[in-house]
Amino acid sequence: MDYEQMSVQELREACQARGLGTARSRADLIQRLTGHDARRGPEDTVQAPISSPESVIPASFTTTFPAEPDGPDEETHLAHRQATIQAAAAAGLVPRGDARRAATRDGVWVYEVSVRRGVPS
């Protein structure tokens, strides 16, 4: 993820979503996030099937949607949040809480929801 392109508010939100706490300086926020990523690897990718005991379960699940110039209206924002939650569930993960717009990068909106391993129904 290119943290240099994110606003301070987006960096703070990304830190909060990962349980890293927030800092006052932009450089410290970026350092916390890059250090976290280096320890965890890509957060939006499940490395092995969910049924495998050695699978890596991300703390969050992300989806992307094409960005619109004026930002999402309320209806679009709600639809993207719901789609993110449904995609996480379809991947065998259990969404925890509501999804949110985590970032805007390379012409796309990144929506994120916290997840945990699914329990078979």
C-alpha cells in the first residue's frame, strides 16, 4: 500500500483499524503502518484455504471499487460497505462490525472490514 499518497486522517484510520494507535506526525504514522505490514504481509490476501489449519487469516478484508470524482454519495457508500461484508462472508470469514472506506488509491476506493475465521454452519 502506498502510504505516502494517503492523507493524515486516512493514515490515522488505517492505524486505528490495525490496533496500532495514532501518532501526531505523518512520518510516525507511515512508519507504524509499514512496520506492521512487514510483520504481517499483505492484509487483503488469504494465503491458504480457510479449512487448512496453517492458513493465514487476515485481521481485515478489503475490496476495491472505482472512485468517483466527488466521492461516494450515501447510497453508494452503503452499497460498497454491504458488498465488502458480503464478500468477506463469501470468502469464509466472519465480518466483525461494519465496513468502512479505508483509503483512496490509484483511482479506487478501498473498503475494509475486520474479520475472523468463520465457524461452519
